Amino acid sequence: MKNLQEYLAQKNSWNSLVGMPALDLNSAKDRKAIAQGIDSELSPENLHCDGEISQAQAMKKLRRLHKCAAQLKQLDPTVKFYEY
């Protein structure tokens, strides 16, 4: 769960900067939103930062997001991923 918790902490940090509410793994609605966020980050253009990062950096990001998705799926098997 370490990867997922780190992902959520980073996401909540950004949310606080833009005035959005914090996400909570205990909420089914928030778990769905987290899954959608991970799915969005897995899209090719987001994964590669529109070509601004190296292939190695993109692969590191891919592995981290896959770990987060797997941990979220383990926590809540009902969440859906399309890019994972």
C-alpha cells in the first residue's frame, strides 16, 4: 500500500493547492476518483509528459502507476481501469 499512499499524499497536496477536497481511501467515491486519476496519468501523452521526459523516466512512472493501480484494485476490486 506504500505506493498508493504516496500517490494519494501527492494528489492531496496538489488538491489543497487548487482548493479541491482531499481524497480518502475509505470512500468508495474517492477510490473511483483515484482510479480515474491513475487511468488518466497512464494515457500515453500524460505518461510521457508530451515527449518532455526520457523513455527511462516514462517507464519508471509507468511501473509506479501500475503498482498504485494494483494496490487500489486489491483494496477495491470494483474500481475500473482502462489504461492499466
